[in-house]
Amino acid sequence: MTSTPLPDDRNPLRRSLGEWRIGLVAWRLLVMQAAHPAVAAGMGRYSTYRAHPWRRIEHTMDSGARLFSAGPQERALEVARLARTHRRIHGTDDAGRPYTAEDPEVRAWVMVTLYEAITAMHELSGRRLRPAELDALYAEFREVCEELGIPGEVLPPTAAEVPAYVERNVREVLEYGTMVRHLLFEMLREAPAPRRLGRLAPAWPVLRVVVARLLGSLTLADLPPAWHERFGTRPSVSGAALSWTLHRGMRQVMTRLPDDLRYRRRSSATDGGRPAPRRAPGRPVPRPRIADSRRARLETFFHQVLDQTGDGRVDAADLQAMVHTICWQLEVPAEREDVLYAAFESWWEQLRAAMDTDGDGAVDSGEFVSAMLAGIDRDPAYLDQALAPAMRALFRTADADGSGYLCEDEYRVLFGGSRVHPAELNDGFRQLDADGDGRISEEEFVTAFTDFFTARNDSTAGVSLLGRP
């Protein structure tokens, strides 16, 4: 693995995106983007923001870093990845309006809000960028938009015209809909603990109430004046004070820090490096087992793995989001990404045909568990029809060097997330790694999935696929 170099003084866009304090406007950015009706529809249908809000923010910021801060090769890879992702996002919203992520004006709005968030970060901190700095910033921004294939005519021609473009969209295009209200007032009150919380994670149910109130107040206070005029919102006095204190205080602190503390170093896997296999520690002491625990395991799998969008139902978008996340983490090339998407689409078609008993186009937990148990009991080869091919494709996607094995780090990438504790995944890996050589073969991987779904008790190693049963 390599790290992206720290930004240099000659690149204001790169420096701004690399600063830790960009996180202060990250939620504001997400709200501004989600207020566009096409973006809101796409998020509601395809995004994992409900179940994995921190990952959604991280992916947004990381994508921006790849586009604006990386070298030509990595930027080209990111442009291609975004194109593949966007072509799969389309449909009709609740009001019957068609939408597509490939719409040039929608893409322009998403990109301009990223640029606008950078300028807002500086302005809110009391150090507004000078016209010459804005021109340099925007010129580089336009270059990236051109590489993304966004037509120049849908973008503001100059930096000086960006504020009018944003205000016009706020007043004429954006909507203060369910998605925006959820992000501002509800999302953080139900969000899982951030991974970086460490030992404070057990206190998160209490902490997130405070975090939700503070971040909601900060975001509302930081939205542009046109937003409040259009939608009748009003930032509180305490929110305005919080914004003033945080933005100006962070600028004073961060500008006095050395660069290695002021800026983020983003991990990159474009060099093809892979983590070395690690020797698995000794086997844990056997635990008491509970008979016929399949139902509990299937419910766990539904909520921790399948329901990526966090709405309590699974459809094609959830499996698509799963593939998207895996491919993002593993830096998967286009040809292998397409193979994985196709395999998961086939898996979804089997799930839908066998489990969607009410015909609503989605599968809930009860439908999933009941159909899985009935299918497994009826036909020993039930899982071979679609699940096994999908899992083989998944394994081969993660096995980037074609060694025929997965190491522990790769295993965590596949199954990790805010809902699964790393220690649980480590335990699952050790259970499957029967010979203790720090790696899992393709057959062990597929057999583990079969055991996870079919074993009536917890005496089989495969039931620890997601950790302790």
C-alpha cells in the first residue's frame, strides 16, 4: 500500500481538500447534494447512507481526493469507476419523474457543490479566498470536470459566477424533501458508531444524541442564505455561535500545525500491493452450542450483509451497493467489476423469484428467512443455483493476485462495516482457517457460506463467517 503525498503550496484545490477541517462542511455538502431531486431519488434507491453514513462521507471525500489530488493514472481510474457506477443509477422517483446519474446537469450540480464546499470552508473560517485564488481553484476544477465528460456549458463559466449558479439552483431546483430532513434531523440519531471511535464505541448511543444535535445545528447554520430564504429554515443563535467558534477556531489551530498533522494522507492500492498473510493465533476455546440456530444466523446475514441501504428491505439496489463498496475498497478493474455485478444480479433474480411473496419488488427479513429455510430443507443443492456462483465471483474479485487464497485483511474488507465489530471478523476468519496458515481457499470460502446457511447448530466452522454466532 502507498500513501498520497501531502499537498503542496502551489495547488490550492489539493491543499483545501486535504485539510482535516474539510470535515466540518462534509455534512453540509451531503445535504446540498441530496436536495437536488434527482440526487435524492438516487440516494434513496441506491445509496448506503442510512446504514453506513460515515462510509458514504468517506467515499465522497476520497473520490474528490482521487479526482483533484492524485496523479493522471489514478484520476483516470476514478473517472472510469464513476462512469461505471453512474450508468447503473437510474429510475423514476416517487413523483413519477425519471432520473439518471448520467444527466449532465445533475453531475454538474454534484461537482459544483464539492467546489462550493471548499470555498465555504474558507469563508466560514473568516479567511475568504481572494479572486486570484478562486480563479486558480476553479480552473483546475474545470479541468477535472472536462475529464469526467461534463459539458462546459452546464457549468458556471468562471469562479465569479459560481455563487449565482448555486443560488439559482437553490431557488429554482432544490427541494426540501424527506431525504434532506432525514439528513438534518434524524440520520445521526440512528447512525452506527464511527469506526474511529475506538474504546468510546459502547458510549455511542449516548454520544450520538449530542453529536446529532451539534452537527445538525452546525450544518443548518452553515447553509447559504438563499437556502433559508427559500425553505423558511432559520439557524439558531447557538448554532451560529457554534459555527463561528468551530470554523475560526479550527483555522487558527490547523494553520499552526505541521503539514503531516494538518493534512490527511489517503491510502492507495493502485500499486497493486497486497497485505501479507498473517499467521492466525491459536484456536479459541470451544463454546456451548445452541441447536438449530439457522434462523438467527439468517436474520443476522440479512441485516448485516444484505440490507446495505438500511431500510429493512432488500432489492437489486442493495446487492448493487454491496458490489460497489467491495469494488471501491479493492480497487477492482472494470472487467472484474462487471463480472461481479453480473453474478450478484443473477443472485438477486433468484432471491426475488423465490422470496418476493407479496410482489412488491423487494424482500424483507421474514420472506428471506422463511424462503431460505424452506429451500434448503427441500433441495440440498438449493444454494448452488445462484448463491454459490456469486460467492465464487466475490472470492475471485478479492483475490487480486490470483493466488487462490484470501488473507485476513481481504476478509475484513469483504465483510467489515459499522455493524460488524473487527474482533468478530477476526474470530470468523480464524474459525475458517482450519490449518492456521493465515489464508482461506476458494473452496473453504464457498463451503463456509454453505455451512453458514445450512448448519442446524453452531458446531461447524462456517457458522462463524461473520464472527461469533
